[in-house]
Amino acid sequence: MVDTTNFRDDYNFRGSDAKLHLTERFTRTAPGAIVYQFTVDDSTAFTRPWTGEIMMSSSPGPLYEYACHEGNEALADMLRGARHQEKK
């Protein structure tokens, strides 16, 4: 379980503020399967806490953190160079 509080005042997730309280649960349901459940609680933005659930399964191949590639200006050039080498 991950319990997160102390968000910044300028965070503003769907109208929420520093009172936002996020609770996350990760439950392995089978080999290669996880259920991700979350609860969002912020009386400033919502009349009551709300929850969501996402089923996740493992994927083949390497897994890259999205943040490492976000805004990566060089990625297009690296791919262009790789496609050029493939043509040779």
C-alpha cells in the first residue's frame, strides 16, 4: 500500500489542492498479473472519496520508465539514425 499526502498547493488534480490524499494498493492476483486500486480523497474538490481499479499484466521485452523518454528531443534523431543503418 502507498499512502501519499502533502501535495503542493499548485498541484491541482481535477480541482484538488494540498488536502489531496491518495491511497494506492498493488495486489498480485496471478503470475504476471497485478490489480492496481486507488482512492482519491480531497474534500475541497470532491463531495466524497472516489476509487478506481486497473488490471495490469506483464509484457514481454524490456520495460522503460516513461519519465526517461518524456520530452526526449534526441529520441527522434536516434530512431532516424537506426532506420538509416537498417537500410544499409
